[in-house]
Amino acid sequence: MLRPIAKILSLLFHPLFVVTYLLLVLFAVNPYLFSVQDAKGQGLVLISVVFLSVLFPMVVIIMLRFLGFIESLELKDRMERIGPLIGTGLFYMWLYINIYQNPAIPRAFSLMVLGSTIGLFLAFFMNNFSKVSLHAVGMGGFVTAILLIRFLFSYDFFILGLGPLGTYKIHPDLLVYGSIIIAGLVGTSRLYLNAHSRDQVMGGFLIGVIAQIIAFRFMY
């Protein structure tokens, strides 16, 4: 029973989805940071981010699998990660270059993308020595980015509109608690699935944290 749940958590919070989740959080917390505040404009930004941070890297990984360079899409072998990490890192660099000079995109999101890019290349370097958990790298960056959002935007609450489900006032601290709980569940799932050791999960999380801090120091 627990194994399917662990697999679902690993899929829902795959490291490729982290940048998209952070963008959605920023849309929810302060949509006025973006020069495009209408649904169509925000949708175009979201599509661009999803293409460069999710779909294109997935295409690279699938192509590598089709060509026989990797045996599994789960990248269980440490050496199989080299090509996907390089390809994904290049797309993240492309995304960062495109949004950094874009006046429609706030610096806060550029920071998060830069942190994610740094995290990828740090993971690529550490992959030469240990099979660090890429899920944990993503979660470390996610939690740190949420903490930075809480630090940069000290609101008492923000309004979350869920259409027919209603509109709710959310305290920003709930984002922090929620991100920590999610990170804990994802890390536990990777351990339960025997995908990584505890050191690999903790090391990956630390890489994600350090990467976002480096990006913050660089941009602020």
C-alpha cells in the first residue's frame, strides 16, 4: 500500500516540476510582481516555463533512452545521469537568460530559476562521487525558495482564489510548513523505495539549499 503512495509522491514532486510549482506559488502570493496580471498573460508565462524546464528536458531524456544511452527513465545508474543533467542544465540556463532581462518577470522568480540551475550543476559535479538524490536537490531548493518568498514578501496573508471552490486567506507561514512537510514526505519516499541512502537524500537536500542561497547572494 505504501509503495504506490511513495511512487506517486516521487512523480508529483519530480525535480523537473519544482520551478513550475514555484512560479505558481509566486502567482498566488503576489501576482502584481508580474507585469502581466491577466489570466492569458500569466498562462503564456507558465507555458514558456513548462516548455523549457519540463517538456524539453523530458524530450532529451526520452531521446537518450530511445538511442540506448540510458537503460531506464528513472536513471538508476549514476553514470546514466550525466547526459540528462547536462541537457537539463542547458535548458535551465536558457530559461534563466530569457527571463533575467524580461521586464515582465520579477527578480524573485529569476532568483529561483538561477538557484535551480546552480543546483543542477552542483548535482552534476557531486554525481562524480555519489548518487545524490535529485528529488532531494529539488526539495531543498523548493523549501529554501519558499523561505525566501516568506522573507522577501512579509504579508499577513494572501488571497487564494480557487474558482467554484471559493476564495481563502492564507497565512504565508503555511507555505513554509507545507513545503517542509512535502520535502519530508518526498525524502521518505525515496528511502522507502530504496532509491537512495539517507546520506544521498540529506546530501541532495543540502545541495538544493546551498544553490538557492548562492543565487540569493548573487542577485540581492
